Amino acid sequence: MALTCKQVLLMLGMLVTGSINTLTKKIQLQCIAEGYKYENSTSWEPHKFNHPWFQTWLMFIGETTCLIGLFITRHRQNREYERAVTWSNQLGKEPPRQEIPPRIFQWILIVPTCCDLLGTSLAGIGLIYVDASVWQMLRGAIIIFAGILSKIFLKRKLKPIHWLGMMVVMAGLILVGCSSVFKNKNSQGTKAILGIVLILAGQLVSASQMIIEELFLKKRNFPPLQVVGMEGMFGFLLMTFIILPSMYFIPGSDANGSYENSLDALVQMGNNAKLLIMCIVYLLSIGFYNFFGLAVTRSLTAVHRTLIDACRTIIVWLASLFVYYAIDETYGEPFDKSYGLLQVDGFAFLLMGTALYNQLMDVPCMPWCTQEHKVEAVKEDFPNAVHPSVQDDGNIEESYNSMADENTALLQGKAKKPAVNS
């Protein structure tokens, strides 16, 4: 199937904004800015911006912007319905019936929000100890966790090609992890191991979030923009009034003796224009990345979104190398001549494993690993972070087209059976 210009632009938008998301998050952690001095909070001292929980707070603000898209969508639907009712009244026909959308505020969304909060924060802490490219590659572990959890809790049947894909992904993760540990010496190697463990733990929690969303929310038919936006709203409230204040009073090595001092993060942002710009760009990239991701899933399939997210890794890696060698060695990452090829091999295994899991390639020597019914199998077996309802009930453009067809029939005096506006 040939892609249209609009679909290509949506895919590029998702790829670019997703890469910006990862790069700006890592650059923030590499920035050094004046903040509270550790021994005396009334003076200033330059130090790194090590605030992963604060970054999670910024992420939730970005997700909340999806509610704006939800309000715009509902406003457009209401206007279309009012226009259809007006035309129906003028023609003396029965107006179409409008299905009342679910209320925006849903308490059940707090459950996946907590998973999102914990998973993102753990991965954010791990990003402190590893390079951005390694961090992005290790996120491929979500395929393994999501596949196993979907079999346990959703009772899905995994085919041999799914298990093969997960094993290939595991081999890629081992290679990427080894490359990160080997190129770091002594204590840095230990920190790299800690970072890898935290990232993998974060992906396990994120996979649990995907299963919970599908298990509890799929049958409720919530629009994807509502799910992402309300998770952002709940996450923002939890971080603002519970998590960040708790981190401030828990003893630790951050400014003023806190585990994480968010006031110090705000001070550093105010004292460093580059850091402030990176935080703003990161926040905006979150909102646009979710928008493009939902649009790609609606216009194409969830498989396309998965593969774009996998290809995003190479963009992050190349951009990190370019920043290091062409712009500023303080940021980005160098290519390790000793173990860099190990990371390349790991990335190749991750791509092959992802393609196998999504049934996009054959294995000639394994006849049981075929592409038979690949599209249907992927839609059924792959638990997607974006609700599967986006493929059916979340297709906003399809609902507009249905309404337009009905209005045309009314104008021609050939009114059809009243349609349900989704």
C-alpha cells in the first residue's frame, strides 16, 4: 500500500518529535547550572541537573496538552451534529441520534497513571548513568515484558514467531548492555549496570501499564486523547502535591540534603537559559509526540507506530554523535572504538526482533514462522500503548465522513437510517 503525503508527514513528525524527546531529556541531565549549595541553601553553586522526578513532572504537563485536542475534537463533532440536525429539520426528517461521549474525568485512569509515573521515573533515573542511545535501545525490552504479561493476564496465544522475536530482542539487549558496561571503567561500570537495571525495571512497569489499559479500559471505549490527557492531569496532580514534596523531605544527596529538590531544579532553570530551553522543548515534544503517534495509529496501524519508535533509536544515536563531535563535547556521546560495534550489533538484533514479533519478516529455515495473517495477528496479539479502540471507535475522521454522508443523503431527500455519531 502506497503511503500518502499526509501519512509520510505524520510518520516523520512522530520520528522527529520522539527523537527530540529523548535528546532533550538527556541534555538536561548533562547541563551544569547554578543552584542551591549543598551545605548552605542561601548561596549558589554550579552542579548537574540531576532531577529525573522533576522531568517526569514535565512529561505529565506535556501529556495534559492532549486534553486540548480532545476539546477541539468534541467541539467539531458537536458542530457537525448541530448542522445535521438543522438540515434534518429543514427537510422534515428525523434528526440523527448522537451518542453521548463518556465524561472526561474518570477515576479509573489513576491506575495506569501510577504505572506511567513509576515506569518513567525509573527509566529517567537510569538515563543518568547511561548514554541516550543505550537508553533508547534498552526500551525495546518492553516487547518482551508486554508479550509475557499479555499471555499471563490477557490469556493471549503467542505464536512461535512471537517467542522467536522476543528471544532475538533479548540477545540485542544483552549486547547493548554489555557495550555500555564494558566501555565504562571501575565505578562507572557499576553505575552503568545500575542504570540498565533501572531502565529494564521501568520497562516492566510500562508494560504493566499497557496491560492494565487494555484490561480495564478497552471495553469502556475511552478516546485515546482522553486517556493520555487525563493520565497527564492525574500525574501532574500526584507529582505536584504528593511525590515531589515527599522527595524534598526524604533525606538524600541532592541540594539542601533532599532526595530530590525540585526547588533547586527551578532555580537551575532560571539561571541557565540553555537548560530552560531544553525543558520547554522537552515539554512541547511530549505533546506533539503523542499527537503524531495517535495520528499514525489512526491513519495507518499500530505496527507502523511500533516500527517508527524502533527506528527512532538510530536517529537519537546519530544526533548524539553529531552533537558531541560537531557542536559541544559537553553534550552528546562519543563513539567507543572498542565496544561501539557491539552496540551496533545489539541495535540490529533489536530491529530484527521487533520485526519478527510484529510478523513483518519470514524465517525460511523455520516454516512455522510465517507471515500468515500478519496484520490481523498483530492487531490481536500486540498490546499497544495506544488503546486498540483508536483503530475502531477512535477513528474521528471516519465519524466525520459518516456524518457528511448522512447529511448528503438528507439533502437529496434520501435519508438513511439514523447513524450513531462516535
